Amino acid sequence: MSKWANLRLIESFGIGVAVPPWILIPEGEPCDVAALTGLDGDLFAVRSSANCEDGALNSFAGIFESRLCVPRSEVTDAVTAVRASAHTERCKVYLDQVGLSSTQISMDVIVQRMLSARIAGVAFSRHPLRPDSGTLIEVVHGLGETLVGGQSHGDQIELDAKGNTLTYQVAHQSHRLVAGPVRPVREPVPLLEQSAMKMTAGEIAEIDALVRALRTRMGCEIDVEFAYAKNDLYLLQARPLTGSTS
């Protein structure tokens, strides 16, 4: 199931967690400023939504292009760049590894209102290496792109099957990515926050409840991407945990 299909499924559940407003640009359809009518905001995240990514078998993590903090006037160019990422050498190598052909890719694109994230992260319905565990959360200050892309590590919180916190490992973070006027900007984290816990007990419980609810409704082990803009939780995406058979 593609990223946009997962988003529509999540919104249909009515679980009370906001998804940033978004529109779908289907493969082959033009994207111009008129296509953004009804989508508020000045900056957008432009992401791939190929038919072959974010599934239980193949994630395609880091293979396709994403563009953040894209001004309204530059969305068309960003959509073109995301579509072109389905034809890179990196993508061809990955397709060979998973036994797929480029002719099997249909590249839709999601344009989503950009969030100014205080913290952002990922959460798994179980530890990837321990099937009997509870929710695993990893979180960073600011935008979560470096965490999702594997360039950085965040605080790691492991819960048991009842939602109790087993371990909280703080990751020192001296800088964070924030939404700039035309691109993400790297800025220092305030000194007193660099080695402090990034999540409160209430936020941990909120993410655990979200993961549990989505796991039940989707009927499989999942991972989610989330962000807090000030104190408001937003769900960015959810997908089956790659390799999960439950």
C-alpha cells in the first residue's frame, strides 16, 4: 500500500490524532500552483508515494527523494525532482536487490503542509529485534529527517507490553533541523536541553496509545512517524513494519 493510501486509511479510522493537510498529485498529472488551491500554508513537504514503498516486504527507505520547506512557487519543481528519483542509479540498484523492475513503479507524489516541529520521531509497535516487546520510540529535537534518514540518533524509549517505560536512553543533541524560509536550517539546541529528556511521560503515553490503536486497526506490526508542533501531536505517516508477518 502506498504512502497516500496509508494516510487515507489512517484518516478514516477517526482516532483523534491530526494529520497535516495534504493533497495527492497522481503520476502523470501536472502540478502547478492551481493544484494547491485549498491547501493552506506557505511551506510544504513534497514526498514520494510510490506503489511499491512503505509495505511489509519493502520499505524503499532513503531511495526516493523528499523535499522539505518548499515555498508554494517551487512545489512544481519539487514534484518533478521527486518523480525523477524513481529513475536514479540508487533506485535501480535497490530494485535489483528486491527483485523488482522500474516498469513496476508508479510514482505518485504527496504535497503536505510543512510543520514547525518542536520534536519529531519514529515509533515501532515492537522492538525490531525483540518480538515480545512493547512500543519502541526514538525522538530528536526539531525536524525528524536526519533520524528517519539514519544520519542521527535520538532519545530511545523502550516500553513493555503494558506500556510501562523500561528504559529511557538520552542522546546528546547539540544541533537540530528547523523549518527555514526555503529549506531546513541547522541551529544550536539550547545548552540546558542538549542532554535533557526530549519527551515527557505524558507524550510517551500518547505515542504508545497511538501506536496501539493503529496496530489494532491495521492488523499488523507497524512503524509511525510523528511530530509535535508546540504541544500538538501530528501523525506524519504509518506503515506496516517491514518484515512483519503478524
